[in-house]
Amino acid sequence: MPTVEIFDSYPPFPKDVPSAVLPCLSYNELLQGSNKESLALFQACRTDGFFLLDLQGSSEGEALLKCAQRVFDLSKVILELDQETLMKYHFKPPTNLCGYKPVGQMKLQDGSPDAIDFYALGQDDLFAKPTLKTCPQPIVSNYELFYDFFNQSHQTVCHILSHLDQHLDLSLGTLASFISQDKPSGTIIRMLRCLPQRLGTHRTNLTGHTDMGCVTLLFNIVGGLQILPSGSDNAEENWRYVQPRPGCVLVNLGDAMVQWSGGILRSNLHRVATPPGRQAECERFSLAYLTRPESSASMQRLESGSVIPRLANGEEKETLNVKDWESSRAALYMVGKMVPQSTGGILNGVH
């Protein structure tokens, strides 16, 4: 995400680790209406559901990069506050996903504790003007910075969605209409930290999962994020690292996009593991903007001219709104009746 100079201050991402091959698209070319880049975006959203977006070369992209860097730096300040202060804002899933999550509160699939702490700031909470009762001092004191980051990230996501509108044969603005900022939603930014680990060790720090919402933007420097390439079984040897790149943000789609598109688009399983090589010895910070639809929006499959398939005989129409759909899925995950898995899209580029 940041400059080459900042990347160079960390140990290099090793060349000999299994890594995902993801397209790197130009945000500037997408803004300019490049058909080639737009088609590449759609293909990426149908295969692995992940792609890198180069934000350099346009005023909008450069502004987001600078804003993200400032929030990224501030996230370190927030997560380095003393535990007593952070625990005043302890998050309480599944009813409240905002606030501070300490290391070990969540469990991995084998029952062992996770190795990540994070602070999640909700868009609704921020836009209601945070106070020390709702957020720690660094957020209250930097309200305008976080407000700008939410807005600039939202604009970037809306532009990505406009290209998907085109390829799904939807009216322009259809997908963006579900993420209006002036209506309640679960949209958040999540500031994450993974503590240094011994060189040569390997563990899963955050278990495999998909994102429940629409689109996620991830800014990071140190490796550790892994995905399962399209068509791969969920076996340890199939997980692939994603290499961060200077000036880029990693983009991935969530489960809502699969639901609305009737399975045309892909939400892909991903996890956080020990960073590769000497990067394992570094404290790993990352910044994620997770877009969720407005709470009252319908989760019913969208209708388009010829791209999104119609419901098959016997297939029931989804009647839940976003809030109830998310709550029902979260409840099923918590009792083990739903297992996180990749959904939608095409396998290995084959329809």
C-alpha cells in the first residue's frame, strides 16, 4: 500500500513461498473507462474473487493512498494503548462487532486461540460523532481523518461496483444503491495487529473465512494473508500467500455479492497465517475497509437482462433483509451448522 521506501524498511517478501497469482489492475485506467481493464476486473471477480488495485496515477487513488497511510499509522497508536483502556471498548459478537478484540478471544478450527487483536470502527458510530464513551481518544481526536477514509474508500468501492453493474447487465448504480452511507449498515474499518513470531514457525493466526458483506479493501505491508485458489480443496498444501505491493490495495468480494448475482461472482475463503520468511519476526499491522449493505436492503437475487440466472424450479426466493440474513448466517456459523467455504464464480477460468 505505501511507498517503496516504507516496504524496504521491512524484510523482503520471500520469492520461494507458494504465492497466489492475482491480476494487478490500474485504478486510473478503470476511471478512464478502459474496456480491457474492466473485463479483467470482472474475470477476477468470477475466479478467485480477489485482485490487486494499483491506486497510483490518479488523483482519487493517490488521495486514498495518503489517507490510508495516515490511518494505518494511527492504528498502531490505537492498538498500542494499554489493555485496560482498550477493554473499555470490548467488542461483543454477534450483537456488536465494533470495538476492541483481544488476542485469543476467537478460536481456530482446531480449538486453539487466534493470535490477532484488532479494533473495529463502525461507519454508523463514526458518522454519529464519536465520544470517549464510544471510542478511544486517538479516534475522537482524529475524527475528520477517519471520516475522510470512510468516504474515499466508499467512492472507490462504488466505482468497482459500477463496472460490475455493466458486466452483470444491471442499471448503472444498482449495486452501489445497496451501500448508501446515509442509512444504517454494518460497514466498518478494522485495524489489525499480529504479534511477531519465531522464525521457522508456522501457524494460522486467524481462521479461514469469507467476508459476509459486499467488497473489502485491504491495506498492508507484511505478508500473512493466504487464499485458496479457485478449484482447490481446503488442504494445507493448497493455501497460497498474497504478496502486498507498494501503491496497491487488495480487493475481494463478500458473500452478499454471490447472493445478489445468483452465483456469478465469487466470495473466496481466506485466512491469516504466520508471515513468510523473516517477515514472521515483524509486528504485522493491516487496515481493512469492509463494506456491508444497508441493514434494510433485500437479499433477494437481482434480475438482469441475460447474465444473472433466474431461480430454478423449486429454488426458493430469499425473503430476508440484510440484517436478518447476516444474523441467521452468524448464528449458524457459531453452532457449527454452517462451515465457511468459497462460493460462486467459475473454477480455473472454466464456466
